[in-house]
Amino acid sequence: MNNKLYTLLVASLACSMYAGTDTAPQNEQDQVMVLTVDLQNDFCQEPDPIPTRVKERRLFFFSREKTVNIQTGPGALAVPGTDEQYKKAVINFMAKLRERNFRIGHTQDWHTSDNISFASNPRWKAQDKKAFDQVTTPNGQDQTLWPNHCVQGTHGAEFIRGVYQKGDLVQQKGQDPKIDSYSGFDDNAGNDTGLDAKLRAAQINTLIIFGLATDYCDNFTMDGSLKRGNKTHFVLNLSRGITRDGSIAALLNRQKYALENERIFTVSYLTDANDGMTEEEVQAFEKAGVNVQRAKTDEFLKRFSPRTASSLTQRIK
């Protein structure tokens, strides 16, 4: 057996061992970042209440102002399963990450009110199109039409409380009104967002990814990560998908890509997260062929112990 063939065989065996598992070894060169995907109010069934100043009537003609929290109902594009239990599990996980000095980044949908992906866009209204219809945009992109969501400066575009902290990296996406953007790395026309350059500058080569939604923005962000050679680790039960079938298909595709291209990709289920995902749901992924590895949170995080306590402090616009 010649050296070239031997090298290819060893690489193939290593890839088959670790693609779709969470036992991939970390080494001294690994630089890890946790990247949350679009953990924003408009994607939650129970978004954060809006603090609002109201006047409280007192004796006679006296009154005073106080702040009350007003619940607004489901987010504009709420993903199934994003209730208070899910949000609490995410916030608890974020707290554990910060205790361990993990570097943390976030993608954030940041649309203009006339984004081409919105069913309310005049082009689609003139054609009597509605949310969730399939169209082709003027630049030739296949596009699902969505309700208006995550519009710049609105409550719906804000991160759910407890996710973002000053000093975290934030990659906003979807600002171009002519193009939607699912991935944190590229918009839907393939234009680079700038996230990769920031990760490279910080020498990040390993991403732990979770958020909303598994079959859309999580999926495309994982795809962008893998194609750039990053070790990519997905936390299943701290994420939610629009549909189960779509989420399964997304993870199978990422698993297949990792195997065929000698990349490391894992899917993990945190057994103590108490996020509300049922055993039946997890088994549906496993039965379909997704290699889901189970671990307690502390055990999972020990595999990615940060080499330093430093954090990125640059906010990406």
C-alpha cells in the first residue's frame, strides 16, 4: 500500500469515527466559540414581555408612573417548542458557559421592514402572495415568504433576556432588503457576511452551535461552518425546528457532508437540560439515522475547556 493511499484510508476512518458523534478529541490548537443562532423574541412562542411606562392613579388627582411588563403574545415567526421552559434551559446553559469563560457569539436577524422575504413586500402584495408561499426573487433566488419579523430596532429583533452580554460577538444578518440571509456566514445569494474573517482573526476553529431554527438558520450556519473547515458541534435540545422532518433532513445532510469531506460534525443531547424535548422526539432523530450522543451538561462542556478566559469584544455590524 503506497503512502498516499494509506493516508487517505486513515483520514476516511477518522472521519467516519467522529462525524455525527460528540467524542471528537480536542487538542491544544482548538480554539472554541459558542455561537447561538437567532435567539430572538420574534422566533419565540413566549417572547419576553415589553417593559412599559404607565400612569398609576393615586389619591384624588395625584398620579405617578411605574413600569409594567406587557406580554405581547407569540412572536411574529414563532418556532414550535420555544416556550418558557425552553428559554429557561437556554439561559441556564448560557450561565454555565460564562462561568467557564467560554467565548460566545450570536447571529441576529436584522431586517429592514421591506425585506424581499416578507410577504408584505409590495412586489408580493401586488401578486396576491401570502406568508409561506414559494416565490423567485428578482435576483433569481428561491424564497419562502415570511411574516414580517426581526425588523431592525423592534422588540421582536432583540435577543431573549439572558442570552446576550456586553462583550459578546454579534453577527447581524439580513440587512440587505434585496436578499434574505439564513446563514451567519453568507446571505442567500452567497455574499459573505464577514463572520468568517472575525473568527479567523480570533483563531477560532471550533464552533458549538444551537438556536433557531434547526431546519433553517441553524442548518445553513452549520453548513457555512463545515465548509470553512471548522469543527462543528450542534446541541440538539437547545435548538428547535420549524418541522421535525425538515430538522432531521438538515442534520442528515450535515452528517453526510462531514463524512464525505473529512470534517468533524457532532450532534449532542444534554440529558439534564430540562428543556422540554421529549424522549420520543430524540428517538425520532436517532431512528432516522442522526447520530445523537447523550451527555450531561458538565461532561459535554469539559470536552471544550477554553484555553484562555479572554473574550471577543468587537460587535459586528
